[in-house]
Amino acid sequence: MKKTITVFGSSKPIEGEEQYQFAYELGRRLAEENYDVCTGGFFGIMEAVSKGAAEKGAEVIGVTVDLWGGKPNSFVTKEIKCESIFERIQKLINCADAYVILQGGTGTLLELASVWEFSNKGVMDHKPIVCHSSIWQGIVSIMNVQMKYEERSTDLVGVAENVEDIIKYLATNIH
């Protein structure tokens, strides 16, 4: 059965920007490695990942909420509509076999914190979590100091420098 990777990231990057291009390349590579993708279904990083994956024939799941009145990006092949932001986050989590966290703001931070905490506390079975960008690398490093102090696992979240490192991390850690 094909694995699905949920990708979290900012809705702000536009085509031509570095973050958008990175997400687009990630979507292409995920599809080439026979993964489907799941995102929040709207724009920015979500659109870029969706576009890259769709161009390579992957299923693109968009988990949307009618909070902002937007329509999903045109690359979504399956839309899951949610009533609230909380339901949306839960669906994004439940749809995935692994998570990739790209550049983003507080919404992306909430998504990372959710999957990390659910895994940390055993609320869900651990699924691979890998972050890209200096902001998340810094946060993971700082949080792991606290995790060590609390005698909790410090290997729940990986960090990656580039698309190929993300692909390798997923290949090594998805069961």
C-alpha cells in the first residue's frame, strides 16, 4: 500500500521564491519515490508540494477548512473538508505515514508541536517527523535539551538540509 506524507508549511511563498521551489522539488521527489502527499490544500508551500507531486502522478490530498473562504489549489486530487481548524489538524495528522515540516509560521509550529507531542506522549504510534529550515533546526535542538532533561526521547524529530536528505530520512524511518 502506498504511503502518504503530510507536508506542513507556510501559505505565503509564491512561485519563483526559494521556499516555493524547494517545496515543489520535494513534491516531485516524494512522488518519484512512490509517496502520495497530503497538505492543508491551499497555497504557498501547500500548492508547491501539490504541484510537484501531481506532475509526477501522485495522489494529492488537500485537507481544507472554510475558515478563510478559499478554494483548494488546482493540484489537489482529493479534498477533505473540515469544520474547524482543530479537525483539520487532526485529519492532516491521521492521513499521514510520516510528516515533513518546511518553513512556516505559528500555524506550522502548531502542527509540528502536535505531531511531536502526540508521539512523545504515546497518544499515537510514532511516525517519522523530519524538519527542514534553520528555524526548525534551532527549535528541535533547543527542545531536545529539555527532552533530555525530562528523560524523554531526543530522536523523535529529524532535521534535514535538503530534499535528498528528507527522502533518505523517510526511506530509513518509514516502516
